[in-house]
Amino acid sequence: MSDSAVIPPGRDHDGPVTGYDVARAAGVSQSTVSRALRGDARVVAQTREHVLQVARELGYVVNQSARSLITRRTCTIAIVSGDLRNPAYSLLIQVLQEQFHARDHRVLLLSDHDEGAGRFERDLDSLRGGLVDGIVHISARTGSSAVADLVGVGLPLVVLNRDVEGRLARVVDRVTSDNLTGGRLLAAHLHERGARRIAVVGGPADNPSLRRRARGFARELARLGSPLDPSLIRRGTVTSAFGVSAALELLDVPAARRPEAVFGETDYIALGVLEAAAQLGLRVPGDLQVVGYNDLEWAGWTMIDLTTVRQPMREMAQAAGDALFARMADPHAPQVVRNFGVELVERGSTRS
Amino acid sequence: MSDSAVIPPGRDHDGPVTGYDVARAAGVSQSTVSRALRGDARVVAQTREHVLQVARELGYVVNQSARSLITRRTCTIAIVSGDLRNPAYSLLIQVLQEQFHARDHRVLLLSDHDEGAGRFERDLDSLRGGLVDGIVHISARTGSSAVADLVGVGLPLVVLNRDVEGRLARVVDRVTSDNLTGGRLLAAHLHERGARRIAVVGGPADNPSLRRRARGFARELARLGSPLDPSLIRRGTVTSAFGVSAALELLDVPAARRPEAVFGETDYIALGVLEAAAQLGLRVPGDLQVVGYNDLEWAGWTMIDLTTVRQPMREMAQAAGDALFARMADPHAPQVVRNFGVELVERGSTRS
DNA sequence: CTGTTAGCGCTTTCAC
DNA sequence: GTGAAAGCGCTAACAG
């Protein structure tokens, strides 16, 4: 008795308001409530208005779990990404998120960083458990095992910003940019600026995108008649810290043996190279030319002013989203492989 | 006949493998399957092993929607954030995500950016629809309406990195840092370095955190006997572009009237100030001292070398996660309000 | 310790 | 155009 006063009209239980409560309060069946709320054309306008009105008064919202259980759709997309502190990832995620939102889908954020204890495995099970309708994978973990795992989930999948090699190459939908050409452009640019003795500071050897970049770079130099000296190549992690240490090693030698230019395979690495140059008192671009790759936000700042290669990140994210929705709409659609063009951005670190 | 060969043993339907399929294949009841998979102590080891074995063979994974429908928990936390390109947000999200993962929870990423058409309203309905177990809000939209909306959802909520004012101040769990002291530290530092004519380039006036920063700054200067000249205060957006334009306006005057120092309320603004100074040929810190706030990654790079205030972002994110889980565990626990200490980071932009 | 039974809240045939 | 009834896959009482 005393409790019943607290319960809104049309309800005889606690907990959230259900469609059944709305039905009773509105004097219709639960099916009609369901139809009215989804805008089913079969329900007559007057009834619909009434139901919506009652639903609003009762503060009803549809329970997503119950809906998903029966529709087998969640309107959620998983984005599997590496460390968000990498601004390349956060930009892509931002653009993807806006796009998915515009299509009335939400974003579940998963990490492909393997923080021990098979956490990634558990995420895979979540994905298999009907938590999302599709997956976008943004490159991070080197090697292609993560990609293979995600393919194994059996959901629509798009790989963004990463070349896929091997067996999966002809299966996986993906959006990348032309790393081969990007490397070529930088090589041609440095060569044109007079650099002959050129060093490379790169990321892990098993990263397909970086590998293509480096290959394009090396091929172009060879074509131009001054092939890369293998002893001037350093490989490590994609961090400015590695850029610094590798560059110090390469540059702290007599001027005659010192490279005239360094290609950092990513802007972060190139930043480290710039720092090392500053530490050694080398002037850029006078004593040393430096180029990077990605055109991150800060590459254009006056104090840094790094020549680099720009990939059309926004367009790539957009294309990835399009590809994913196309795949979700038709599992049998032909494979999508898009390779976006890149652009050399000439700045002060190479201006002569 | 021809189709039945495709169906794994113990299944008589298509679609994903269900717990019922596993039960039949293992010769037990569905409840036992459920118990075995959740590690319920009541099921005997031998049975459990057998069930798990069969489940593995059949490729069974529990359906999250069905589970959530009945448990009323989703093991998912919503992070409501502004534009991810802001590195402060991406850092917080990264740390939160790691923490939630460690506690076996996933992250649903929502934007509080109001891209027209009541999208945020729809997100709120999703949250009300049992999509998540809790919410972390990372400051973005100015004004407190977003916070009020999120409180209205009725789920455990923690506001991170933002001061809350007004009616909600004594209700909402939150984790912030001591912006008042941060402002004070910068003011004292500049004063000690001899600056008397000091300008401020700030963000929107209705951002509680920035307001406190500015207040601490102004109070300390007043206390030191050289109160801020209101004509040297500019307010706009938190972008380096605004920093540039505001600084050009403030600095492009005869040296006698020119400020000796500028406080950018965020590092991004301060970066713009540095750019403006460079454009005007002013030397930092010789002709102009500059300070920012946040200690973003790049603030410490040699080429930028910005004096700023560091907030313990990782610890704050950690505390926010702790507070959220505490609240989820006990809705009636006392309000959590944590205010972390800050630290002045002296760098070249003020070194004398 | 295991099985039976009854829903969670919704969508969706199928009648009317 | 609307209602009745079934059931999505799972968990949780309750028996035994």
C-alpha cells in the first residue's frame, strides 16, 4: 500500500520501465508499443502519438540487450587500436567515430596491445559474443597475427592504415595509402636537394607499411644512381627516443663520414633525429637534412618545420567506414582494397 | 541430408552455437554449461572440464546480449569525451581503458560534441537503455549542461578533469587537479623572473577549470603587488590559432607597452603565443617569457621547451576509475571529490 | 552436485 | 491496424 504510491501509473514492479508498462498505461498491446517506437508504418498515426506520449511520460527507453538478443544487431562497431597517445590513431578514431555516429552506430574501443594474460583473446571472445556488428582494425601490433585473429571472428572487418601481406592479402578489406610512392617522393626530394650520403632510421622490420616505405625510398635512390649504404640503416621502435639514439650514433662522426640527410620512417622518429642534431650542434637543413612521414599536426609548427609525407587520413578513415558498412550490408560483396595517394610536404628541414 | 553434414555434432540449427548445443553435445543440462563456463564452484571438476572441452570444440562463446538481459550488467563503461585530437583526452582515455580492461570491463566511446540534431540526446538514451554499467565524463562541452544530462541518466558517474560548480557540486563524484594552485605557481614564477607587465590568453570564460586557473594566477599577482591589467587579457578558444592571433594583437606594439610575459591558459594557446613571438622576431625568453598549462608531450621537446604546469594525468585517470568502481559497488557510498596537486615545470621559455 | 523451470524485455510471425 | 503468443540465449531460483 505505502509502496504503491511510489510506482508510476501502469506499473506494478520496480526496476526500469518496460515496453509492457507503456502498453498497459497506453491501453494497447506490447507489439503496438514496439511498432510505434520504431516508426513502423502499419501503426496508425493517432495510436503512435499516444504511445509515444505515454512512453515519454513514463521515461521509457528500449532495453538494448533485449533488442539485440532478438535482432542480432547491436549498432556498435569495434575499433581495435593501438596506444591512443599516438596521434595518428586518435585522429583516425575521431573521424571514424563521427562517421559511425552519423550512421547511428556506436563505438566500442578495444586495444590490440597485448598487456599479458591473453587479454586480447578475451576481447576476441567478446566480439564473437555478438557485442558488435563490425570491426575496424587500426594497425599497431606488428606481425599479422592480430589481423588473422580478427578475421577469425567472422565479422565484417576493415583494416585501416596497414598493408596486409601473405595469405590474407586477397581476403581482407582494407584501406591504406601508397607507402611505396611516399618513400619514393622523399628519396627523390633529398636527391634533388643534393643529398647523396643518406641514412635511414626506421621502425620494426616486420611492419608491412614501414617496410614498403623503406623499399620505395631505397628503390628510388638506386634508380637515381646513389643506392642506400646498408651500414647507414638503423631499425628500432617508432619513438623519438629511438630516433635520438640512432641519430646520435649515425651523426656523431667526422664530418666527412657524416650523412647529409636522414629519413625517419615516421615523424616521431624524425623528431628524435632533429633533437639529436640540435644536441650535436648540427644545423638543419644546412648541415643535415631531415625528412619524416605522416605529417602529424606538429610537423608544420614553426619550431619543427619538418619535410614529410602526408597521407589523407580523414579520407582514409571515411573510406574505411564506407567499406565496413558496405561489407555489413553484403557479406558477399567483392573485396575492397583502397590505396590512397600521398603527397610530399616540403618544409624547412630540407629547404636549401 | 547434404546439409546435415555441415552442422557440427550436437546441433540441429544454423546460426551461432548456443549453450543448449553444448549441453546436448556434452550430455548435461544447459545450467551446468552456464555454471561450468562461469567457473561456478558447485560444478564438479570433471564435469566442468568435459563441458569446457566440448564448448571449445564447438567454438561456443556466450552471447553477451542474453547474458546482460538477465544479469543487468554489461561489463562496459562509457567514456564521454570531446575531440580525441586533443592529446589530453587521448591520454586519459588510454589510461582509463587500460584500467577498465584490467578489471574486465570494456569501453564504449561516446562524444559529447554536439554535432547538431540531438545526437547527444540519443546517446543519453543508449546509456539509459542498459548499454553500460557506468560513465566517465571527460570535460569538453563548456557549461555544465552535459554533466547535468549525464547525472540524469542515473548511472554511476565520475567527472574527470573538470571542476563542477553550482547545484551539482555536492553531488557528483569527480577527480580534478588544483587549478587554483597551478595558476598561482605560474604567477609567482613569472614575478620572480622579473615580469611585471603580464598578459593572459585564455579559453572560454565559462570553462570552470580554466576559470580557476586564471583566478589563481590573478590572485597571486595581486598578492605580489602587481595586479593583472585587465586590458591585457584575451579570451577565445583553446587553439593555437587563437593563441597566435591574440598574441599578435598583444605583442605587436612598441616595446615600452609590450608585455614581458604571456600566460597561455593551455599549452596549445601558449604554443600559438610562441609562434606569434617568432613571427614578430621576439626572442624567448629574452624579449618575452611564455608559460602554458598541461605539460603536453611536446612541451618538453627542445624546440619548444615551454614552462608549464603538470597535472598528474595518469594518477587522475586511475583515481577516476577507482571512484567509478567504488560507486558501482555501492551507490550509497559518500561522494568522492579528489583534487590532485600540480607541479611547476620550469623550462627554457622562462629561464633567465 | 545437477536438472527443471521460469523468466529477463524485446521483436516478430501469425491470426483476426 | 492491432493483439496474442512464441522465443532469442542466457541466468537463477528451486527442487531433488
